[in-house]
Amino acid sequence: MIIDPTQVKTGEFHAMMLSAVAPRPIAFASTVDKNGKPNLSPFSFYNAFGSKPPILVFSPARRVRDNTTKHTLQNVFETREVVIGAVNYNLVHQASLASCEYPEDVNEFEKAGFTAVKAEKVKPFLIKESPVNFECKVLDVIETGKLGGAANLIICEILLMHVHDDILNESGKIDPNKIDLVARMGGDYYCRASGSAVFAVPKPNHKLGLGFDKIPDAIRLSEVLTGNDLAQLANEEAIPGAEEIRQFNISDGMKKFNEAIAADPSNAKLAKHLAARKLIHAGKIKEAWMLLLA
């Protein structure tokens, strides 16, 4: 399928795009108007974009159906301040309720059952129930267009960060399972970033992986090993040396493996790649390399 955004309705492309660009973190945006009247709304056009200075960006886009703007955007232009709150699983239905387009005189804190708490450096209120709140000043608002669906990128500098102690681990860091964040997918779908959905991928910050181009063809063109499997092999700094492989060849483990495949030598390569994949999935990357090269 190929979709030209100029050849379909904005709403149709919007739906397809948001199903592909996902999951997206959700931000509560707490604002006040020039008279101090509070407003609260969730946005999934949101992310972090720097740490010196610490920058968050969210976008209350112009409504697709009628090209109107949201109270959040109007308040930001009036006060140049906002509190950004994290949305976790315990709050997801309240966040959805807060997204209702209530009239301007309605307080979404009250409608959605949230507690407004006075902030320290800005006028908008903290969301007591949110596990993390950021007090921000607005540096800039970039309007990307005047038609329905156009973004309004609100660039915010974090002045103060509030973190609930009960989401921290023993090292004082945010525990992904305790903060239990949620994110928006396409349509009515969300995802939950905790439990089995959370996994670790070591960052190659202090080494250079050898790369796919250094993987021998017999391994790189495997019908068993996936791109993820090969990438873990390629993230090693070097292929094991000849002496390491020789020692592995005479190890008890390799002897048992050779005995197991002796009955069907025609499938030796397949068996080797299947066994290597198990080692890779167990995090034993070097052992997988030596088995594949043995």
C-alpha cells in the first residue's frame, strides 16, 4: 500500500499515521488562562527533546473536523507556562475522560477526578495523582499550518520535576514496573509499558560493534537467525579468535553436541544455528559465536 496524504481525507491519513507512529507517550498538559482558570487535557503528540536545557514538546493540533483550536493552546499563548504530567495505567481511563471537549468554563480536574496542587514556580497546577510532574515555561510555539490537523509545537523548558517516591527503585531511579506508563496506539488502542512488555537492550556506548558486514556469509544468510539475532552477534567488538574456538571445539559441551547430531549430519548446520539462537536468546553471545564457528 502507498498512501499520498494529499490524495486522501485528512482524517483517514491521520488514523493511518497514528497507527504506524506508535506507541506514543501521553502527557497531561495542565494550563491556566490569564484569569487563573485551570484546564487539563492529555496529548499523545508528546516527547522529550533535550536535557541541557531539558526540553519537552507537545502539540495540541488544530481539530481535523472543524479547524478549531484547543483551550490548552489558547492558555499557553496567554500565560507561557504549563505543567506536564505523566499518564500511567492507574490513570488511563481518567485521562481519556479528561480528553472530552468540555466547554471553556468546565474544570477538567473536577470532571476527571483529579486533584489540583499548587506548583512552586509556575501558575498552572500539578496533578497530584500523576507519578511525575514537570513545571515548565514555554519557550516557543511553532505553528505548522492553519488547516485542520496542523500541529502547534509547544516547546517547553523544564524548571522543576516532581517524582512520587513510590515509583523509585532502591537506587533512587524510576522503576518502569512501578511507574507503569501507558502509551497511545492507533484508534482506541493503548499499550502498557510494564511487566513482560519491558525488556533491556544494552547500549553500545563504550564499544564499536563489528557490524553485519563482518559476519561470515554462512551465518549472515542463515535461514534460522533473525535480524535481531544477527544484530546481537554484530554488536560484539570482535569475532572469537582461533585459539578460543579450538578450546571450544574440544570442550565437553561441543563433544555432546557433535554426538547429538552425528545421527543426522545432513542437518548439522540447521541444528547448530538453532542451538546458537537459544544461546543468543539466553544472552550468551560469545558462546553462540563459538558454536557457529566451531
